[in-house]
Amino acid sequence: MTALTSGPRPALAEPAAPRPRGRFARLLRGRDEDPRWIRPALLALLAGTAALYLWDLGSSGWANSFYSAAVQAGTESWKAFFFGSSDAANFITVDKTPAALWVMEISARLFGVNSWSILVPQALEGVAGVGLLYLAVRRWSGPVAGLIAGAVLALTPVAALMFRFNNPDALLVLLLIGAVYATMRAIEAAAVRAGTRWLALAGVLIGFGFLTKMLQAFVVVPVLAIVYLVVAPTSVRRRLFQLAVAFAALVVAAGWWVLIVELWPASSRPYIGGSQTNSVLDLVLGYNGLGRLSGDEAGSVTAGGGGAGSWGETGLLRLFNSEFGTQASWLIPAALILLVAVLGFTAKAPRTDRTRAAVLLWGGWLVVTGLVFSFMQGIIHPYYTVALAPAIGAVVGIGAVSVWTLRGEDAARAVLAVAMAATVIWAFVLLGRADWQPWLRWVVLVGGLGVAAGLAFTPRLARRVAIAMAAAALLLGVAGPAAYAVQTASQPHSGAIPSAGPSSGPGGFGGRQGGGPGGMGNRGALPGGQPGQLPGGTGNQQFPGGNGNQQFMGGNGNQQFPGGTGNQQMPGGNRFAMGGNRGGGNLLNGSTPSAELTALLDADASTYTWVAATVGSNAASGYQLATGDPVMAIGGFNGTDPTPTLAAFQQYVSEGKIHYFVAAGGGFGGNRSEGTSSQITQWVEENFTATTVGGVTVYDLTGSNSGTTES
């Protein structure tokens, strides 16, 4: 068997003629050693990616209003900017570190707070990610591999979703690609000082990845460190020293913000959202960090954090199931086949072989991150899989081009044929999961299997025919995910848990717009449930313990889920189930106040620190975005953070700092009856007059008469 070796990868075209030397010509033509079509293809890829990610971007409105409200706050207050506060009065932060917000807030400060200023940075991060992935893969595996990698990333459905959305994942993916690129440059220059600088840069990028989405950024660290230690062409002692420098750079880049926040007096900064002790370290080690792995997430949406297994069945097939499969798994079978094949073909290559190093870097990212997602027992959502897309694209690009160069051997042709067959068969399965463009799955299957058979005979084909066969394989291989990506980009998305691709059910928890508050489609399962369920439910849209269609946790009386009036209850007396009253928002969707309610909240707004208070950050976000004034999110995102206490809330009211309390905020503020959210709500209901404005129950906290009125 012929071994793959490092060096320039053969291109799928004739050698190029000498290039003109003008700057503009070089921009269009690219490097002298590249075929003429490479640079135009790259520019077309980047332009197409930009069009896909930017087209009609404003249709999603505020997208995730939880983060949009924090952006609005950051444009009003530099303190809110630094801490990542949900409101400009700095009551509580979002439940993430704030680096992703900083990018959006700078844009919003420059161009005003609107949908485009918030979402365009996300789209541009996606375009930059595609371009940087091309550069990284091209460096060791040639331009064709780079183009394949970039195209796979751009056309992965979950990428088309998250690069058009304002969750932190877009920036995280870009930083991780940059960290791998910097590691590759460090390997090249390991024997000189530049190698140390590049490796330190990789550490800095991972550190800022931590400031974007905490511990998820660290998942790739063991891969980068081990590969560098194994393949870098310098002494072991120098490699260990360089890794120590990179680790120090990572700690500084990740830790400076954490250190400042921990040392800052708690009385003069916002509460750290998502924590139970007002500490970033608690957030990292608990609800938004290690708790995601173990399932022990105090303050989660399930009582006691849910525990192991509360968020669905774990295992090797999780990424391929009905919730996750269509997001990013389309080319995972091909990537794994090609990964094993390239490692086999390079088994006897030198330690420093770059083809093997490349697939170890990107393949390690894919395997380790995939295993973490497959077996983590805490909160996980399908859109997390966007972190797999660059690795899938890189492994497919490197593997396809590398094995193609060996197509004269039976083993290489067999690998290409099997990878192609696996891709189209799996695409056929995924395309069949939704009643959408059914003809496409048959075109992909029949055409793909035909191409797979043809790949076995490429040595007998004319060069142009063989190249056409390879191009057909690429087109049919990405046809399924590309169709889903275009469909995803053509639809608006909002809420906390968006999902890519056509839905096989109505609405969803925070998915496409139009499902309405509380709508539950196949892509909206909460912990442990099947599509359309909450934990333990067995009926369509059933909640835990309920045995009736759409029943809420076995409740009775006025506790049924759909169309509720805000009095839905969970065990322990929580009054903030996700149905909520009309326009009041819920756990996963922002509130949509009427013009009448917005005008009410706006009246005398400058007199108060917070124009309103409500349970849950998503409910608060809609009121804040509508008025432009701070709204207190009692209990943070889930309504379970122990802030403010009843005594503190009463003090705020007595000092005239809060004007209104808006009922039915839709948090889980107390799946325990003693939760501060429930205590505050009960106190307000017992001491202030309820008024219905625009379908939402409002209490004027400057008055003291109990009762109910309509307006």
C-alpha cells in the first residue's frame, strides 16, 4: 500500500500558467502554484456564504431576545457592557461570560440597537470562519481540500442557523478554528521562537473562547496539546516548555475577567446570573460548566438540577437521533471513514508527517467533542452541534483529497466508494424525517450510489471523466445539508432553542417564529422527553407525570398547559409555567408587549431604576427591548436564581425603584414553593392591585390596594 506523505497536494486540474503580477490580479488569481480556478472558487464560496448568512437577516427580529436585551443594556451602560448585564441598571448578568455580547454591543453602539446591528456580526463571524478554515486546511492539504472544508462548514444546516442568530456559538466556532490554525503554524515553526508565539496565540484564542461560552472552549485543548507534543519537529524539552507557555497564555486570557469579577465587591456589581452563590466560579463549576457533564445543575429548569439522564438518553447514537441528526450529522459517517483511512495510509509515515497531523487535529476535535456531546448528562440543545461543523468539513476535505491521490489502489477506491455510499444512504434517512421535498432524497440516493459505484473504476476512466465523477460526488454529498441550510436561512428564528431545517411538527420551544408561546414541535423537547415532550411524558405534548394529551405534570383545575392564563402550576406551587398569559413571554421566548402596555411602562420611566420587574429573563427581555428601559429579571433566565430575596425586593419597592410588577413571567422560579420568585409573586398579589393591560396582568407597586381591575 502506498503511504500518504506530506507536501503539496495534487490539484484536480492541469498545472496553472504563470500569473500576472498586479495586486488586483493576484487577488483574483491567487498563488502561482494554484490552478486558475481556485481563487475565483474561493471568492465565490465566501460571497455565497455571505449571501446565505446575510439574506433577509432582519426577519428574525430580536432572535434570542435574552441576548438582545443584554446588548441593549450594554449600549446604555459600560458597566453592563463589562459584566454582561441583562439590564442597564445592572441587576443581574446573563448566564454566560460576555465576550460574544461585546462584539454585538460594539456594533450596536456604532449602528444603533436593531436586529441588523446585532445579527450582522454573527453572519460575518460565519464568513470569517469559512475563510479561516479554508486557509488552515489549505496550508497542509492543498486548496481543493480547503474549498471542500469551507463549503461543508458553510452548508451545514446548524451553521446556517447559528451564524444568523445571536447565541454565543458563532464567535466560539471562529475562535476554535483560529486556535487550530495557530497550532498548525506553531508546529511549522516549532524549532524557532515563532513557534512559541503561535502556540501562545492558540492559548489566547482558547481563553477568549472560554470568555465566550465557558468550558466548551476547553474541550479541544487536550487534542491540540497532544498533537503538538507528538508531531512538533523539535526536542521534547522545548515542546513541553512551549505548551507551558501556551497554557499560561490560556489562563491569563480566560482568567482576567473572572478574577476582576470575583474581586469586585458584590454589592456594587450585578448578580452573576445562572449561579446560586453570586459567583462566576459557581457558574463555571455548576449550572453552566461541569454540571453540563454530570447533570448536577443547581438552578436548572428541573428540580434539583435534574440529575444524570434528565436531558435525554445518552450514548454514541445521540448525535444521529431525531433531535440532533439533521443539524450536523450528514457527513459524520464519511468523516469517520476518511479519518480512519488516512490514519491507516499514513501509519508508516514519519512522526512529523503533516497529513497525519492535520487529520489528528481536526479528527481529534470531531471525536472528542462528539463524545462529550453524546454522553453529557446535563442541559444540551441540538444547536450545540455547530461546534462539530468545522471539524467535519476539515476531515472530509483532507480525507477526500488525500485518498483521491491514491485512487490507483484498490483500498483507496474502496474507501471513496464506501464513504460516498454511507453519505447518501444517511442523507436518505435524514431527508425522510420531515415531509419536505421528498424527491430530493431519491435523487441523492440513486445518484450517489451510482457515483459510489463509478468511483471504484476511476483508473479506467479518462481524466476529465474521473474529475467529473469526483465533482458529482461532492455535489451529491452536500445536496441534503445544503438544501436544509437554504431552507433554514429562508425562515425567521427566535427564542432560546432554535433548530435548523424544516420542522416535522408545529412550532417548537423557542424555534421558528409562528409557533407561539408554549408551542411544542418535534425540535423542542425539554429534559428526558421524546420530541414534543417535557421530561417523562409519553403523550403528544404531554408534561411529566401527565396522562392526558397536553396535560401539565398531572395537574388539575386551572393547570392545563395550552391557552393558560398565567396561573399554570408546577409541583411545589410555581406559578410560572411556560404557557404564561398573552404576550407575557415564557421560559424560552421573549415577551411581546402590546402598544398599550409599552406606553404604560414608558410613563415616567426616568423616575424609576426599573420600569418593571417580572420573573425570568426572557419575559423581561421583551419589555426592555420595547421600552428601552431597564426591567428587573427576577431569578434570572430560569427564574431559579436566588435573587432578589423577598426582603431585598420589598426594599426596592419601598424606595420607589420599581414601578410595575408584570405577572406570569414564565420562569421556573420555583419548582420549589420556597423559591424567591414564588415568594415575591405571592407578596405582590397579596398587597397590590392587579390590572390587565393588553392581556397581561400588571401590578402598580407604587399603590397598595388589593383587587383586580381591567383596562
